[in-house]
Amino acid sequence: MRIMIADDHPIFRSGVKEILGREKDVELIGEADNGRKVLELARKQRWDVIVLDITMPGKEGMEVLEELRREQPNLPVLILSAHPEDQLALRLLKAGAAGYLTKDKAPEVLLAAIRKVLAGDKYISDSLAHKAIRQMVSGTAESLHEALSDREYQVLCMIASGKTTQEIGKELFLSVRTVSTYRARILEKMQMKTNADLIRYALQNKLTD
């Protein structure tokens, strides 16, 4: 197996690398500490799976996932995140992630998840599967942010992290007017009035660190 670990915390990467290094069939373990490096390494070398943290500098994890799916649709991407799965997992799976795993899981669960996505399957926990079934049956989203498009959700998280309209536009290659339009749509869909409302909601729902 050729596995890339993408996470901006060196100690965490080292721990995952040690766990994977014990497996006899692991041929290569690569490391990336930001979104841009993930894409660079993915283009330079062949990988069997990428273990991706959704919150990294350089590029937002959702954007990295979208680019990987466009460029290498058959490359499985397993999300390994500190965010609770009930906040982000379904959105990321819909965007093309092969699975979602939280960082508090045991090492053997990580290994099982990697092998499952390598086999062409999706990895989700039982609780997440139950949530997906509930949403499918009811036809409604359980949280306000789940009604947002991927781009709107991305802008919401960037607003919540304290970035200005100009900073968001520069990072996403959008005009200030376009970012403002996204912000207006977010406020309308979430029935809120100010950035402070959005930040408060994001913090309460653990959408940002």
C-alpha cells in the first residue's frame, strides 16, 4: 500500500505513520502538512489512499477533496478529523470522500477503515449510517448548515474563522461582490442577520476550531 497522511500536526502524523509502518503490506508512507502539498504530491506520485484532515492551512479540506475527485476520481480519500462526524461527515461523503473517521478512534479502526476503502467500499460508523437513513426517510436536514451548498458552507467556515470578505475572495479566487453574495445567501438560508450570529452558530456546532 502507498498511503499519504495529510495533517498539519507533526506529532499526529508521526503517530499515524508509526501505526501504518507496522503493517507488512505498507510500501510507502508520504506526508503533507497543508492542502497545496497534498495536491502536489498526488500529482507527482501514485497513491493507493489518502488519509486527509479536513482542517489544514493552504487550502480548505473540502476544496482539496473536490480537486482530488476531479483529477483522480478512483483515488480513495479517507477523512480523519477532529470534528464530530454528525457535523461534517455526510457532506464530505456526498462530496466524494470514501469514508469519515474521527481522531479519537482506536488504531485498529483506522487500519480497518483504510483497508475497507482500498477494497472499493465506503467506511462509515453505525451511528452515521443511522443518521443517513433518518435523513433519507424524513427528506430534511437536521442542522441549518446542512442546507447550504458546498461553496456556501466553505464561506461560512471561513467567516467563522475570522477571515474578512477580501481575504476569503483572495483565497477562493472570487470577487468581493461574489463573496458578499454568498454571505447574503448564507444569512438568508440560516435565518441570521450578522457575522456574529454565524460565528456563534459555528462555534456551538463545532464547525471551526
